Amino acid sequence: MFIDELTINIFSGSGGDGIVSWMHQKGKPKAGPGGGDGGKGGDVYVRGVRDINKLNQYRFIKDFKALNGAPGQKNRMHGAAGDDLVIEFPIGTVLKNLETGKEVEVLSEEKIFFLKGGNGGYGNNHFKGPENIRPKQWTRGKKGEGGKFFVELKLVVDLGLIGLPNAGKSSLLNNLTQAKAKIGNYQFTTLVPNLGDLYGFIIADIPGLIEGASAGKGLGHKFLRHVARTKMLLHCISCEHDNPLEVYNTIRKELKQYDKALIEKPEIVLLTKTDLISEYELNKRIKTLKKKDREVLSVSITDDKSLKNLRDLLVKKLRNL
């Protein structure tokens, strides 16, 4: 099962309490304050990993917490600091604090500071002074930070294959790369994004889009959220459709309604399944789609030459992004 969103609780560690204690020297009971400060609570860090299935490991884990600091010790010794916690998320993950609305994006494999552990409390040794030689004051450690977080994965990929269901995206991905995406002659064969590697560039076959997806219809935002961070779009239109321009406009409308920035991304229009129509019909459809200076290509997975030409052109385009 592919998990791309969940809700979890994350907290840094609380600081340890300070204590009241007295130094003990032979023949001099209660020679002076000896209560040490509490240890600092552990911090929380997040780190990106190149594993889009990482969230699956957290399906049944709802609470993440760094260790608390230890209480202060006698003889003016501080308590031990709590161990830090590092949580791994797929690159592209967004963590949103549901109370404050603050968001943190995980966009690299570098460790990112996320939540600060609470400071330790003061022991009575902290309060000693000329006018307070036998202090009995102490303070509790500070609570750690954190709360409930909505975790959402938005894939970071070089090329996103978009289009209506059955546009041939999964088959194309399998033939351009060594991916083994599921294919089938029915809508929504692809229920989760499939990834493939094209000479170091990551291609994602995004779940099929239908009219109304920007409002949640069909797979809705499950599709659109993964387009948000795609560097370039390959808009696949099957030659099974008699009106490719209508299909094209349907997809573009959904992209614009979800996020206007999506329609500004570099785009190539690709007519798929060209073996189903004549060369005359293919040229007519290409001409129709090119009217607004769109870059239009065509491919059939049964034609090795067209696949090679497409592969070479995509690599060239992606290198220049």
C-alpha cells in the first residue's frame, strides 16, 4: 500500500527538573547547596530519504518523541541531556502543524532542525548568593515543543506524465525506463504514482485525471498534489480520442483551477497509441494541437524508433531545465 498522507504527533523532549540537595563534607553537615540543574530535553530533526514508500512504516506509529532530560543530581551535577530524535521522511514531504499552521518542507537528504527540546530546570545551587547562602528554590524543566502534524508527500520529480485515464502513461513509463508499472484496459489502473529512471532523471506516472479533479472528483488531489513539484510535464493524449484539443483543454483547466502555477510549467504534448489511427489522421491531430505553438510529439510503444526519438528528446530537454 502506498501512503502519501497521514497524521502523527511529534514532540521534543522536556527538560529535567532541578533538585534541592546539600553538599556533605565530613564534619560539616549541609555545607552548602548542591542541587544540580536538570538536563536539556532532546531536539527533533527530520531528514529526507529517497524512498517514496517510507511513510508506510509509520502507518501504525502515531507518536514520536525525543527523550526527556534527566533530573539534576546531587553534588552540583547536572542531569543528562535527552537523546535527540531523527525522523526520516520521503523527499518532498510537507509537515504542517495543525494548531499553528506552520509548515516545514523536506527537500533534501540533509538533517533539518525541527523541534527544540525544553531547557532543564535549575537546582538550588543556581540560586546561591551572598544574601541567600542556603537556597531552597528549584525550578521544573521546560516542556518540549510539538503537537499534531499533518504529513503530506508531494513528489519531487523531473518529468510528470499527466493525462486522462488510459492515456497510455504507465505503458510509456515502462518502455522509457525499466519501471514495472501496472497496466490495464480500465480507468484508474494507476492508483499511486509509479517512478522510473531515465538516465538519472526521475519520471513519474501520475494517477489519471478526470474533469472535476481539482474539486476532489475521481482521484482528485491525489493526482494534483504530485504535479506541484514536477519540473516538466509530458501531457499524454491517446489517439483513441477523436477530439484531442478538447481532452487537452480538460486537463489544463483542472491544473489551472488547482494551482495557476502549474500551467506555467514547461510542457510537451504527446499523442500516444498512434498505431490505432492512420498517418493522415495523426498529422491532422498534430496540426490541431500545434495551433498555439505547442510542442507536439507522437509515439507508439510498438514502434522502437519513435520510442528512441522520444527518449533522446526528453533527456535533452531535461538537461536544459
